[in-house]
Amino acid sequence: MSLAQSVLAINDDLPIRTDLPVHSGKVRSVYWLTKEDSARLIAQKGYNTASDAPLAIMVISDRLSAFDCIWHGEEGLQGVPGKGAALNAISNYWFKLFKQRGLANSHILDVPHPLVWIVQKARPIKIEAICRRYITGSMWRAYEKGEREFCGITLPEGLQQNQRLDNLLITPSTKGILKGIHGVPEVDDVNITRDNIENNYSAFGFNSSSDIGVYEKLLQNGFDLIEKSLENLDEIFVDTKFEFGYIKDKTGQDQLIYMDEVGTPDSSRIWDKNAYAENKVIEKSKEQFRQAILNYAVDSDILLNKDRMTEREAMAKNTALPSAFFTDLSKTYLDIAQTITGSKINLPQNPKDEIIHVLKTRFGLID
């Protein structure tokens, strides 16, 4: 089997029994199970959730999203070999550690296959919580141009690129387009302040204003836990994105949980600690791929300027990137996943057939 055949690029066409349309995002596809199948699995598997909780099958692909576009490579590569399995393994590791350390639960109930989660329905908080320990990337570019205020927080003068910040910086942005919130533009992914959240907590999905403090504590504690764990592995946790939501527990009470993914090379920057000590940056994340495209592009402004989105989408659609971009990133993902989890990540050889087999024979979700 070729490397291209081991990649799961299309993940919204599996014959999983569902009454609802499949929701397909940039990387994951979600299949909402029928009420009957949800109740049956909860009873059969003893999942720790309300007996009537809606469940879903979440299938991660190996597609590569960067600069809000999906990219492909030469030799028929439609994704990064092993990427989905690596991301799921890393998220599973951190989610379990968060639960063991008493931080919070996640939406994951079961892991039938390296590319598959069984999840319970969560009501998402409409915030992407970005935590930054170093000034780099888009924040550095803005700072270099003279910006000093980020999400209501003023940074001091004289910072240098890739410098460690004195305190963890929380720079939240909207998840989706939120309408009717004073002071918050009606566009996706716009920066917001703590005051915006506090004054409109219900519009952002919080049950109460006191839950904002819970959310901030989970951000800080979650970041600290990953940072210390990675430091022991000679890696630096630079920045990351957290997402949260509410689930119903067995008693019907709402719980604030971590969701989506956490601490992965897709949602975070990770640097080599020893190289950083020598004033060098070695990326252990998707940022490696982003930088490769920026260097490859004839006009990098297309990738950085949101006003040129049409050109960017055309570039992604019409450009077969060097296959080395994908194989190099594959090695990065698999290596960092093995470093974090302590286990080798095996590439699924025939991912779609494997997923169908396990969901049919072990879970009865395919006719």
C-alpha cells in the first residue's frame, strides 16, 4: 500500500447509522447516533453520562488545514500520514491526565480506533481560549508593528521575538459569528476582552458569571500541567488553544469540561528546549508546515492577509505542495506523539476499512 493510501482524507462518507446530516469540519466529521443507539451504548458500555445523553462518533482525518485552507501534495497526498492518529493519541493522553489530576472531564467516552472517538454531546462555550507563554507568531508581528494592547492586556515595551512572557497571557477570541453583543464585531475569530465575556457571559454560553472564574482556572491549570510535563521531556509549551463546553452528568447536572482537542501540534506551538537555549527555534508543531508554505509562496501576503482569502483558497486548491512538506510533518507529529505518550503511534494501513469493521462488530453501528 502506498503512503497516499494510508491517509484518511475523506471521513464524512462512512456508513454509520444516523438520522442527522454528517457535520464535517476542517479535520473532523461528526455522526450523531440515533436515540436508540445512544441509549443502547450507554447501557451496554456503562458510560459515565446521563442515560438519555446524545452520543456521536467523531472521526478525525489526516487532512491538513493551515491558513484556513485545506492543502494537498504531490504524489496524490491528500493529508499527512499518521496525523489523525497522532493528534488523537496526544489529546487522549492530556484529557486523561486532566481527569486524573482533578481538573475536569472531557467529552470523550470511548476510543474504538486510533482515528475515532465516541463522544457525548456538549454545549460549547463560544470562545477559543488562546494561552500564550511566549511572544511569537501573529502576536509578535502585531507587536513589531507597534501594537501593545491585546484583548485588553497591555504588553510592556522592549520585548524581543520569541521571548518568554512574565505571565501566561490569555487572549480569547470568538468561536463563530456572535451577533448582538455590544463591543464585539460580528465576525468569526475576533479578539475579545475579559470585560466582554463578563458583561455578556450568557451570550458566550456560560451558565453563570462565576463559571468564568472556573474556566480561567482550568485554562491556567491545564496549561501549567502540560508545560511542566513537556519541560521534563526537553520540550517547550509555547502557546495553545483550549475549548470548553457543558455536558450533563448522570444526575442531570451541568459540568464544565475540556473539549475539541488539547495540547496537540495542531492547536499548539511546541519548541525544542535545548535548541531554544541556543537562541534557535525548532518547531514541533504545525507551525513547521505554515512556515514552509510561507517560504514557498511567491507572495506570502496572500497567506497572511484575510482580505485576499479568494486568492488564498485558489492557491490551496491549485497548488500541489512538495511531498516532503507532508512527510517531514508526519515525522514531527509521530515523534512528538511518541515522546508525549511514551508509546509508538502505528499508522493505520487501511483506515476506512478498519473503522467500519470495528464500529460494525464491536458497537453495532453499521448495518
